[in-house]
Amino acid sequence: MTRSILSGWGGTSPSASDIVRPTDLATLRSALTTPGPRGVIARGLGRSYGDPAQNAGGSVLDLTGWDAILDVDVHAPTVRVQAGISLDRLLRAMLPLGLWLPVVPGTRQVTVGGAIAADVHGKNHHVHGSFGRHVVSMDLLLPSGDVVSLTPEGDDPDLFWATCGGMGLTGIVLATTIRLQPVETSSFVVDTERTPDLATLLERLASGDDAYTYSVAWFDTSTRGPSLGRSVITRGRSARVEDLDPSRRSHPLDFAAPQRGRVPFILPTSAVNRLSARAFNALWYAKAPRHRTGEVQDITQFFHPLDVVGDWNRLYGPRGFCQYQFVVPDAEVAAFTSAVEAIAASGHVSSLNVLKRFGPASPAPLSFPMPGWTLAVDLPVRPGLDALLDHLDALVVEAGGRVYLAKDSRTSPATLRRMYPRLDEFLTVRRRVDPHGVLRSDLSRRLDL
Amino acid sequence: MINALGAPQHLLLLGGTSDIALAIAREYARVSPALRVTLAARPGARRDAAVASLTAAGCTAVALDFDALDTAAHGTLLDGVTVDIDVAVVAFGLLGDPEQAWTEVEAARELAAVNYVGAVTTGVALGARVRAQGHGVIVALSSVAGERPRRSNFVYGSTKAGMDAFYTGLGEALREHGGRVLVVRPGFVHSRMTEGLDAAPLATTPEAVAQAVVEAVRDGKEQIWVPGTMRAVMSGLRHLPRSVFRRLPV
């Protein structure tokens, strides 16, 4: 056990926790049944932006070594894994079998346990929903030391769904069976188009998404005036063998995921400022084709352009950054537009802005997605950011929307309650399985969960 | 917990009736709508008034008995404070009569006991709390008077020099435990403590100090001067030859 300073991917609010790396069930169980006064939380690859995977003064169970692939059923098709395995490793193992994960978020560097705890979504949310929808079953270690096997329809569906999106506060997922999708290739057929302004973008997404499995828009929040919200939409589907270049048809499932360098240390000051972010926004828009259809892209190009640069969060300097991701219902286009205008007018500039239209929500009480519009922005911590984000919170609450807990690092208990009307359902389950509050994190303290 | 943008949920004021401490609480009340404040001070009308003023500002204010001179009680001072302390402000101190302070034993002892010994013993208690909770920011109100002793108030200056060094070192010690210390060096502050004194150049207000503290905590700073220009001024003054320094009207 070592005491270390942990923070989320945004690098804000570091705190000290005792890190335990359990390799057997007995260690895990005793960590839960004989906790210290400040409790225990599980941690995977630390890609949540805020404070859910750290536990100041308490214990953090690093489960990245708990990563075996236990069983593959190529006919179902499903895979059973230990929850500490990364989606990257799992994908690399499944692709040669012609199998693909049903939900892949914006980075492959997350664990399956983390994907369940945050109920992550991907570019196909409008078709396939969030991660929890594809969990066939999971074995959950409870604070009591008992292991329960959960399914969406089993004896305790409330606990199953509270665990999806429950930020690790209902137990520790030991193993899980996930439904997979058959694919012919590791590539995607992608259509790209630019839209000159926000209204066109929203209209294009509302009318065109149904034709694609995957859809997302990169979005400029720094240009004001008539070009506000100019964007690049990329949409696609899994490629079939005949879509590929003839030279690649003999090995269609090859998986190239290059990492072309990493940021070696935390820069002394943020490299992301108004100037560089504006330049990045302008360049990204300019380099995209006005309209191109049928381009074949690999996984990294299409899904994970940021995975090419390791530790890119270090670019934001020692003060770190906040990612703010919110969703508002379909009908609340006006609120969405107000939020975008508020960001553009604030002088806080984000270089990575992703917009998507979500499909139906999951049954999980703390799951983030709901049918509507979601936007994620990365904002360096600068004076006045608190006022901007408080203002956005108010807009989002007013519109009946919410922020994503995997990204949040600053909202308040009162605001959370207004964003998640089913919060009490979650808390009822949490108090049933963890009456003494053994499972605790900085996030649970901050948000009074 | 303190959030990513430096808004705490629970603030502890040691010397909770000081003008600067209360200004800091009011400043935080603006960014943390449901702020809880623990006011550690001697019981009495001043403390009651401070609790009432913070309650009126929208905080949940709770009083805690604290006497800077009662060092024997400092070890257990925080035992009754069960909520995590996100930001603790060490704001108690005496200015005293500067001539008595270097000519009368009792006056000198009291100044040293409150400003230095009391600051150190409460610092030990705060350090223990930060280690246990794995996070926390301690704001120590030092003074530019501690940077270079001058004839006019060197006993006060010496106590601030000592507490400044202690909290600077405490900040280093608490780094690996998730804690952070911000040492604040204001110049002359118009407050109850300096009432009736002639203001020095670059004089500031409790509100300005409070604003600077809130910003510095948010930005993760470990040492600030208020006003910011004081840093350059003190840097210059520190290097003046004594023969010149003693002629300055400071």
C-alpha cells in the first residue's frame, strides 16, 4: 500500500489516497470488509476528468491488473472479462475474431469497469445506446463481502442499473459478460461534411443521423457571429470487405493504432490559450473536406484521434482543465444555442468540442444520455470559468438537461439533484448495499452521494 | 471537498472575528452557495456578531471555542469538527504596542505566544487533519513586516517571520499528503487591528486581501503578496543596505 497523489484526467483537485493493487479476491474482499475510516473506491485508467476515482485520505483499489479475458462465445457473440481490462486490449483481442465492442467511447484507454461505472456512450448512441445496455451480466463485490451476479432482468435489476452509471458507489465489478457485434473489417466507411453555422448543423444531424451507425460533429465554439457553431460532421458505418482497398482485403481485421509520441511532462503553463485554441479551431475546420463520401478510415482516425498523442492532458499545464459535457432534450434547441453562444461570448476558448445527438436513455437512474443534444468542451482553468460554468448549469437545469458525472469536477449537490430527478432511486439502492458508506470517493463527498 | 475551480464546501477560520478572515468567508460565500463556515474564536459578543453576519451572507456558520494562548488545547482543537476542512485560514494575531513589545517582557511574551507559538501549535493540528483527510488548503496570514525587520515594529515582524517560515515549511511537508499551504503577505491593511495608525504606502483592505486569497487558492499558488506590487517592492527593500533602509520612512 502506497500513498499517492491522484487526480482525474483534467488534473484538477489532486488528493492523497492509499493505493492497493489487489491480485486476488481475498485482498479485494478484505479491502471492502475492513475499510479505513475514509472508505474505498475502485480506479481504472483514470480517464474520468474530475474526482470519481480518487479518495482523499482513504483507499483506492487500482484494478488495472485485474484484466483477464475469461471466456469468448463467438456464436452469441459475447465475451466474459475481468473488469480491469482496458477497451484497447479487449478490442485488440476481439478484432481477429471478427468481433467488435458495441460501445466505444472517445478513448480506448478506459477499463470495462470504468465504462460500466460511467455508463459510457459512443458515436453510435443514437442507434445502440450506452454501455450498460450491452452488459449481459456482472459479478458485483458488495461492501458486505458478498458477490452477487446481476442481470438486467434478474433478481435485483435495481442494483444492476444503479451500478451502470453509479460511479463505483454500489460495489466493485469483478467480472462481466458483454454482448459483442460481428464485423468484417476493422475499418469504417465515413462521410464528412462541413456546415457553416449552428442551425445548419443541428438540422443536418436531426435529419441525417438515422442513415448512419456512427455520427458526431466537431464544433467550433470560438468563432462568433454568423459562423457561430460552424462544424465538421463525420458519420459512418463499419466497413465491409468489399469497401476496402483491394490490397487490404486479405487482412481486413488488422488493427493499426499508432501512438506518434507523447507529451513528456506537464508543461509549466498551459499551451492551450485563446490564440492557440482559435488557431486549432480554424485549422480543424479548414483541413476538413467540404463534402466527401465513402472514405475508408481506421479505428484511430475515426474514433480516437486523440489516442495518437499520449498524455495530451499535460498540454494544459499544472492548473489543468475542466471538461464540461451537458445534454438537453431534443426540443430544447434554444437552450442549446444559448449555451453555445454563452461559451463563444465568454472569452473562454475550447479547442476540443464534440456535439452529438443522443438516442433513447438507459433505465439506469444516474446514466447521463437522454434523447437530445450533447456538447462537450475542454476549458483551461482561468479566472471567470466558475461563473461561466455556473451559468451553463443554470441553462441546462432550466432546459431539463444534465451534466456528465464522468466529466464533472465542480458542480454542487443541489444542482446535481435538479439534473438527475431519479437520484433518490440511486441513493436508495446505494444505502441498501452500502449502509455504512464504505464506498466513497472525492466525487461522492463533493456531491453528497 | 474543494471543487476543481477552488470553491470549498467547508471553511475554517482560526481567529474567526478578524476582519480579513470574515472578508475571506464573504468572498467564498459568493462562489460556494451552500458554504459551511466554522468560526474558531473566543466566545463573546464579537464572535456572536461574526456568526450572525455570515449567516446573513447565506452561510451555515458554526462557532468553535478557540484561544490562541491556550496551546495545551490546540492538539484536540479540531476533534469536534467532523466535516472535512477544505480551506483553513490562520488569521489570528496581535499587533501590540511596538515600543512596549521590545521593552516590556510581558508584552513581548504575549506577542510571541499568540503570533508565533499559537500559530505553530494550531499549524500542527491543521497538518494532522490534512494528513488524515488527504486534502486541504491552509491559508496562513503572514505579513510583509516579517520579510525585513524594521525599527518601528520589529517584534511583530519577528513573530510573522517565524510563522511565515513555519507555514512555508509545512506546505512542503504536506505536499505528499495532498495538502497545500498558501502563505499570504499583505502590506498595511486597513482593519480593526490597524485602527488609528497611519497607513503605509500601498495600503490595502481586507476585501482586497480576501479576493487575492480566493484567486490564489483556485490557482494553486503557495505564496502571494497583497497588493501584488508589494512583491517587487519587498524584493527591492530586502536588498537595500541597512544604512539606507533605516533612513526610509517605513
